[in-house]
Amino acid sequence: MKSGSDASVRRAVEDAHRREWAAVLAATVRVTRDLDLAEECVQDAYAAALVEWARGGVPDRPGAWLTTAARHNALDALRRARTLRSKLHLLIEPEPDSEPESAPEPAPAPDDRLRLVFLCCHPALAPAAQIALTLRLVCGVPTPDIARAFLASEPTMAARVTRAKKKLVAARVPFRMPTPAELPDRLDSVLTTIHLLFTTGHTAPAGPTVTKDDLAGRALDLARMLHGLLPDEREVRGLLALLLANHARRTTRTTENGRPSLLAEQDRTAWDQEAIAEAHELVLGALRGGDPGRYALQAAIAALHASAPTYAETDWEQILVLYDALLAIWSSPVVALNRAVAVAMVEGPATALAEVEALEQDERLAGYRYLPAVKADLLRRLERPADAAVAYERALALADNDAERAFLTDRLAQCGAAVRAAACNPPQS
């Protein structure tokens, strides 16, 4: 036990929530077979930790402490329910799936988290509901962040998660891995969920920092587990490669003062070359054997960025070809926006600006902070600082991440300085 102040205990509980929530919840679902009850028991365990750790110190293994507490809560709840049903004052014989309180507490199996992901991605739910429920329950992503990922309002997303949870509980979906015949109906949602989890950690929608490495690392762990389960699935290889190639740059994505560091400015010697090499091998496997899927193509793009010796030597022509192929199979406006960045490098910012302005008519990108940010950068490169300033102001209004806001504020100030300089030095007629 490590004693500490109330503040240090709160930090320890918050850290355990970020790191251990999924494993604790998965271990508790194994006991309850009831998602609603398991979540309630885990929440009670975290609440108890605030009190018990302040009294006795933070345990050396917070996750194990929380798992034991949550399982005890679950066994107590199951016992009360059985007693109520039978109207007896003594605990009846344990059901096959439950364990007596005195039984040793096993450590949660590594695949429990993956099993819980597959549970939430049940085909009884709509795909968007599957993903939202998994991000909230399994990954502990706050509802506002999920709403931003889906470009939806927070109340809408909260209602969607609640309905999905109730539907799963009512359907009494078993807590197990799907059979081979059931996998195709769930795999795409599982892949999408893990990717969205990584994206939320790779570039945090809100908060003081650009990244949330614990979320990104959690997604990478899930991707590795999924690859271990399905090593021959090409899209599983593609997803793992995509995450590895992007996560390899994590230490260089911010400056010393916490501002975002552009790809062109990052120190490539500090990138994780072992992860990049692993991603490269996985990409080759994901591209073989037929038309590539969306994760294989995204991984190929990420691998090209990661393997370029310098920013100037990036193979933008090949990246644009890959974006064309990706857009053909996945008509996402976000993909189209990312493609416009490649267009700017190959065909120039004016051509890219026309494509971005067309995307402004797509309602799916309403409220997407990177649309005006990309437009502003293109206008800046075209030496239109006044127009760029308007776009930066729009991006700033949409950004909730403090580090991104600081970066955009700097760029806005630079545009303002350029406008003032131009006013002081008008062109000579």
C-alpha cells in the first residue's frame, strides 16, 4: 500500500479508471452475465476506492483491488436477487455461472476485454449503437467525446448508448466470443470501434493535451488481441498496421510546450522504427489476396508517411492513388478531406481548396473542426491571410482541445500580422 493525500488518492482512482476500467468491467460481466448490473457494481467499486484508499493507502495493484471489490459487489447483488426470488433467508445453492464469495479471485483473462467488445457489437444493435456502446462501456470514453467522434449532439449520443444497453440486457446476450459463423456480422463493428478508440486517443477531441496515450495504447492492445484471434483476416492485419504506424510517432507529435507538431516538423529519428517495420510487414499481408479493404488502404497510407526519410521525400503521388482507392470503397467525407491534403501536395493548394469548398456543402461535416482548419491552411499557403483568418476563427470556435486551440490562436495571430503588413505596404501601381 502507498499512502497519500486525498488529492493523490483521487489521481490514483482516476488513473485506475483510465487504465483498468475495461478489464474490471469484463471480469465483472463474467460473474453477473448482466451488463447493467456489472456496470453498477464496477462504479460502486470505484466509489469505494476513494474511501478505502484514503484510509488504508493506494494498493500496489489497483486493478486487482477494483476487480475483487466489483466481483464481491456482484456476488452480493446476485445473492440478494436469489434470496428475493426464493423468499429464503439463506443463500441457495450457487448457480453454475456464479462462484461462492470465498472462492479465490482469478485475474481477468486478457481476452475478457475483447470478449466484451464482441458482446457490445452484437447484431441486435445498429452499427452506430454497437460502436457507441463499446466506446462508452468497454473503453471508458466520455459521452461528449463519443458524440464528437460521431459528429452528433451529446444528448443524442447519451440516449443512443442507454437504448443500446437496455436492448442488450433485454436480449440476454451471452458473455462469450461469437462462433465462426457469427463473426462476420460483428467483425466490422469491432474493427471500427477499435479504430475510433485509437483515433480518440491519438488526437483527443477535448482536454489540455493533444493526445491521450492511454486510450491509444488500449486500442493497440485490443488490435493485437484481435490479430491473435484472427491472424489470417486481412482487415485485422490492416487495422493493427494502421495503429502501429501512427502510434510510432507518438513522442514527436507535440512540441515542448504541448502544442501540436506538424508532420513536416517532427523528428523522424525519434519514431519507433521497430513498430514501423512491423506495420510494413502487416501491410504487405493485408494487401495480398484480392482487393484491399479500408483498413489495409489506410495502413498503406500511414506506412508511406512513416517510412519516408523526410517530409519532402514523402511519396505524395502514391498516397493520392491510395486515397482514390479508399474513397472508392468508403465514401466518407473525412476521407475526402484527408485526400484534399494530398491533392494540395501533388496538384497545389488552389486545386485542393476547390475540393474543400465543395465539402463545405456536405452536412456530415457540419461542426467538424478540421474542415475549416484545412481550409485555413490552404488559404494561408495561397497568401490570402484575411480569408485564412476567417477560416481559423471558425476552426477555433469548433475546437475543444486546449493545445489545438493554442496552435490555431498562433496561426490566427500570424494571419492578422500578415494582413496588417499588407495594409502598411500596398502594392505599387
